[in-house]
Amino acid sequence: MKKILFILALISTPLLAQVERPEDMVDKPVKVMLHCFPTMERVVELLAKDYQEAPIMMAHMSPTTTMIWFVNRDKSTSTLVVTKAHKDKQESCIMWNGFSEPGMSFSINPEPNFPGKETGWNET
């Protein structure tokens, strides 16, 4: 668990270091329970069997780290999984999961309004 939190800190730190830090931003250390498995295939198998969830979105955060979002058919459950490839193995951890009203567990903004570089605190 500590390894994954450390990895997530390493991933986000370079982004934060590239721009001036907002005055009202505070760091809050939190304890998080991760549910880790030896392969991504095992996570896919369990989420399909127990929650009828399928992967619908992924984000490659680094060459070795990927975030995958799982959702069930009626969008009433969702799970966020982070997978990390090591030299000789892989580890996939459930970071967060939850329930909601049908249709509310995942939605995509059909027309995002991306800010210019001068307005984003974390844009370089």
C-alpha cells in the first residue's frame, strides 16, 4: 500500500513542481485502504463477476502506471483501479469504489471548455 501511495505522489509531484503553487492549496496526508491483486486480469475478472463492471476509460499516467475506470451497465457502481508495472511483475489496486443512483456513477462532459494555458494552475 505504501508503495502505491508513494508512486502516486511521484506521479503528481512533477506536475505540481512545474507551476507556481496556489496559496489556498493545502496538503492532507490520508490513510487509504487499497485492495491489490497480482494482475489486472484478476481485477477485471472480479469486478465483472461481483459488480458486473467493465473497464470504460483509462489514463496512462506514466510509462509504468495506468488508471482504469470501471462502471456497470446502468452506471450505478464504479471502481477506480491503478495498475503499476514493475520490472518483473505487475500490481493492480482498487483505489476507490462506490454506488450511486442509476446513471450517476459515470458521465462524460460532451463539450468540455478547456482553459488557456494562462488560466490553469497546473498547466505548463
